[in-house]
Amino acid sequence: MGDTVTYAVSYNINYSNYCAASCPICAFYVPAKLKGKTQRGGYELTVDDVKRELEKARGGLGGATEIHIVGGFNPYLPLEYYEEVFRTVKKYMPDATLKALTIPEIDFIARTTGNSLKETVLRLKEAGGMEAHTGGGAEIFDPEVRKQITTKEKISGEKWLEDAKVIHSLGVPGNSTMTYGHVEEWKHIVDHIIKIRENQREVPGFLSFIPPQVQPREHTT
């Protein structure tokens, strides 16, 4: 209101880059099947690693006000791992908002640990006070575009929207996203935004809309 400006100081913790999805537009992942083999760059953070990251988050700029946690689709991590990580965050930084996991990550964790989406969300919420999801993984909802930029391990656009309703109904709001700048056309962008708007009308819970642009390798430094 008026001349008041607010902001969050967000500290990102990427708990693992092993991923079963291996999407073509992603430069972050290391294939999950290579875990345990000689592979440069693959990692999983232990709880002690997370504690060290939280020490960094508590310093600088007066300390982080938000802890942002995302990673890959790691099929080797049990639900208890995430519960312990979240409990650790709230123990060491109880006043920071815990914004964790993309909607496809939450869905993947539920499927690979044998839990329903609802049970998974409630356990994560209870364990660490997960206050928001990060909203990533929406990409572009159009199925023909989506099949070119994701793999079958990532949920469909329809499932992303359905999951968002479930997660929001359980009291966990979050962001909405749209990854553009690859093979989509304007009609796909418009359709994507309209679907997010309709979802928000049905079950409110989106806190913001974030449209990250794909950065081709030749344009990165």
C-alpha cells in the first residue's frame, strides 16, 4: 500500500541433482541411474550438509527470510529424508518461511514412496511446517509441446493442475510457473495462463506467477 515496499531474502538449497526425469531443457540433472557409478557432478545432501547450508542462510543481509528447497526426481530418497530435512530447517530457522518442492517433485515422492499425494503433503507439512510449494515444473501445459521438453516421468499439465488443487486444499499455497522460450507458440502461452487463472478461481492458492525463460547453452556464461 502506498510507498511501502516489502521483499523476501531467499536462500536456495538444492538437496540432490540425481533425477529420473532427465528433461531435454534441463541443465541441472544427473541421471538417477548413474548413482553409485563413476559420475562427475551427482550429489545428495545429508542432513549435516543441510545444517551447513542453513548456517550460511543465517548470515549475510541480516539472514534469509525464506528457505527455498528443490532438487531432482531422486528415486532413492525415502519420504523420511524430506521430513528430517524440513524439521531441521524449522529447528535452525524457525522464523523463516519454508517454501519447498515443485508440484511434480511432490507427486514423484508420493508415487515412489507408496503414499497418496494427500498423505505426502500432510506428512511434510506436519514434519517441517512446509508453508508453501515452489510451483516449478509447470513448463507448458499443452501436451504436444510438453512431450518435446519433458519426459514421461514428469506429470502431465493436467495432473499438475489437479495436484495444485489438492495441495492448495490442504493449506499449502505456492507459486505458479511457465517455462517459455523453447518450442512453444503464443497460443500455448495464452492457453497456459488461462488454465492457471481458472485453477486459481476453482481452488485459490497461487501466490505468484513466475515465467522463467529457457537459456540456450550458447547464451549462458
